[in-house]
Amino acid sequence: MTARPIWLCADDYGMAPGVNAAIRDLIDHGRLNATSVMTVAPSLNDEAVGTLAEQRRQRQHVAIGLHITLTAPFRPLTRGFTPLNGGAFLPVNALLLQALMRRLDGAAIEAEVTAQLAAFIKHFGGPPDFVDGHQHVQLFPQIRDALLKAVRAAAPGAWVRQCGRIVPWSRRLGDRKALLLDSLSMEFRRRAAALDLRTNPAFAGTYDFDPVSNFGAMFPRFLDSLPVDGLIMCHPGFVDAELERLDPLTTLREREHAFFRDDAFPALLAGHGYVLAGR
């Protein structure tokens, strides 16, 4: 049986030095084939950009995307962005509520997404291979329209991440977060297609980020029913002071890194009939 190629994407490159180091380590060892970059994050410096760009030159199968960031504690690149809370973006739940009530400023969002795209192009010398969103903001009402419009203008060759799963409905009801993403992704896919923007055919990788979560035990279910070019998101990292300052997801990142770095991981993929795309 021919192995099905999939994408394993590490989110949050640029968030903290420990996150950057863990992602590059996994790329070096052939355990990731994609990462998405936060251009608003303080640890996306020249060294972080240069090292990642060199890895892509050496390993042509590695895709580098833009991780659009519109939630706290990060701050916008553009002036006049609204709404803000103490100069920073809103927390994700507050942003989603504003989006559902259609209270966001579409023009301000489009300008910010365009600025983050421009920053990526400046850093890496060209447009991203794909565009996704920190905390799935790309799927939110109002934000999705502004984001898709900006991507169509600045990076029409990039694909955009949708977060819909291909699993039986009987298995969807037990995961409320994933069910919400399934619902939001239906409209996102429709609007992306109307603009001739490609999307990934399926998505996996969500869990509740509980400190006692057993990532290794959960990962095989992410592979269930995943088609060719399906995408699994992940969040590997090493804990450092900058990560603790910016994000509540800390020690679980080290567990994810350890799982992927283990020599048993390639065998697990192969045993389920998968291989990382481009290898």
C-alpha cells in the first residue's frame, strides 16, 4: 500500500526562543514538514528568520506559512486598529463574541492582515506557502472575509487553513471545540473557493490542552480518516520565560516535542499508512 502524504504543521514560530528551537530541531530531524510564523511576535528576530529560511533551502519539502495573529497578548502592526484592550488585541473569546455580533471593523482587520503579510514577505523574501490563524481566528465571521481578501491580493498562490474534520458525525459530538471549528470551516471553505483560494482537505490536532493530557495516546486518532494532504497542527516547544509570559500552553509543548522527536514516531506514521509530504 502506498503511504499517504500529509502535513504536520507546528504553529507559533516566533512566539519565544524555546518554541523556535524546538520547531527547528524537529525540522532538522525530519519530523515536521511545515511551520507557521507569527510576524507580530517579539522572538521573530533576524536570527530566527535566517535559521528557518536556511532550513527550507536545505529541505525543499518544508513549507513556511503565516500565522495571522489577532488575539492578546500580542499587539497590532498597524495604527488605529480596533478594538484593543490596553494597546493589545482582545482575548480570543471576546474577539469571537465581537465577530459573531458583527461588531468588528473589517477595514482595520484587512489592513492588519495585509501588514502581517507584508512583514512576512520582507522577512522571507517572498509570500508564505500558506496562511492560517493563531487560535483559529481566520475562521471567525468578518475576519474570514478580510483575511481571504488580503491573501487573494498579496499571496494568491498560498493555500489557507480550514479546520474541518473528515470523521463520522457520531464522533464529532463529543468534542465541542472541534465541532465549532467544523461549523465555522464550512463557510470558510465556501468563501475561499469563491476567491479561487485553495484549502487543506482535512484538519486534525485539536485537544483540550489539559495539563494531564496524554498527547502520545491521542495522536493516533488524529490520523483516523485523514486523506492525502490532510493537515495535523501541533505546538512543540521548550519552556522559557518568554513563553511563560506570553502563553498558557507551556509544558504540553515539551511533551509534544518529545513525542515527535522519539524514534518511534516515524514508525507510528508508517504503521498507519502515512508519510510526511515531500519526503
